[in-house]
Amino acid sequence: MAMKYVNSSVQKAVTLLAVAMLMLGCGTSSRVKDGTLAGVAPKLVPTEVYLPIDQFDKEGVKLPYEVSINPYAEQSGRIKKESVTRYIEARRAYKSKEYAVAAEKLHALTREDEKLSGPWVMLGDIATKQGEKDDATELYQKAIEVNAQNINAYIRLAKVLRIQGQFIQAQNLYAEALALWPDFPEAHLNLAILYDIYMNMPKAAQQHMETYQFLTGNKDEQVATWLVDLRSRTGLEYSIRAGQLITMPALSIAGDVK
């Protein structure tokens, strides 16, 4: 980033987070309002390909699992300092539930720089909080149109569609997010919830829930309890195959999508 940071370490961290959330990028989408592609009937997309598997060296020794790179976090580009400041202010207003103030600042950002996708995601979050699901759908889609690698927009849009009963469309979006980043923990977890509760696919749910636990170091006790129940229903003791996990990269931009 071509910006200098001269504030405290805490302020630096907040600013860097904002830069990540504002990440530049471009992309196009032919989606229509319900999240499907125009003229294409929705159908389930296979997601087993995104499960972690064992890797071995030439001597047959199992290797530590190498986590794939988050493409959205890896994007770089020049962002105006004023845009970062405005975004931080909008985020603070959002957290304080001052949604009108946050929306005003975010809309100003979208007018000032059409290449930023982060403001559209937060506008979608505001619409979701206010129960405006159709608006939220359009705003998350706009974020994807602006930056096709904004993985946060995919899972937020998928959750809105799931709430509206569009389960296959939601599954497709989780699959798209995993196609971008196969080791996206929150995408695996949300997909597992969709499979188990809404689509009666317990085996697939177990696979993706185990993947979430694997990628996050088995730290979620609630998910661990859920897995016990899933395993009792599937009869499978463990359904993914992966070596020892290496240190997981920071997931600060993933957000709360459960």
C-alpha cells in the first residue's frame, strides 16, 4: 500500500483491517436477483473437491497440510488515505448501530471510488440488520460485481438466500467461495449447517464441519458437540483425510457469518 502509518499500533491494526476490507479488484457477474445465473436452473454443485486431503513425500511420509492462500487478502492496490479513514468511521458507526450515519458515509465512498467492494458489503450488512433482505441481496451482488474475489460477499449473500429458503442457490455460492479459497473456514462451516439443517445431507455436513474444525484447530466447542451428533447419525468416525495442520493465516476479514 502506498500509504504511511504514523499512529499507535492499535490504530495501525484498525487501519490495516480497513484496507483489507476495502480491497481493490474488479469482476463481472451475470447474476439475477435470486442469486442464480440468468437462464440457468439451479442445481447442487459438488463440494468434496474442496476438502483437505493427505499429501505424502517421495518416501511415503505424510506431510503437514499447507493452507491455501486467501486471494482476497492477497490483493493489493493503491487506496486513498481519505477512503480508509471514511471506511473506519463508517465501521464504527455500524458497530454502534448508527446505521443511517454508516450508510451515508458508505454511499459517499462508493461515489468517490467505484472500485471499492468493501462499502457494498457493509451496506448489505446494514440492510440485513434492518430486515431488508431484497436490498441486502442486491448490495452483496454489487460487491461481487465490483470485486469477484471478495469472499465475504459470497457467504453473506448465501446466508440471505438461505434465510429466504433458496437453499440450492446458497449452496452454489458457498461452492463459489470455496472455489476461490478452498480453505475458507467460515464457508465450510456455513455449508455444513446448510447441508445438515436445511438439505438433509448429514454426510456432506460432517465432512465440511470437520474441515472447519481442522482449519481452526478444533477450538469451537459448540461445533465439536454438533459433530458428535452428526457422527452418530452417519456412522462415520472421521470423514476427511488431511495431515498435520500448519499455522493458519490470520482471518481478520472473515467476519461473523455464522
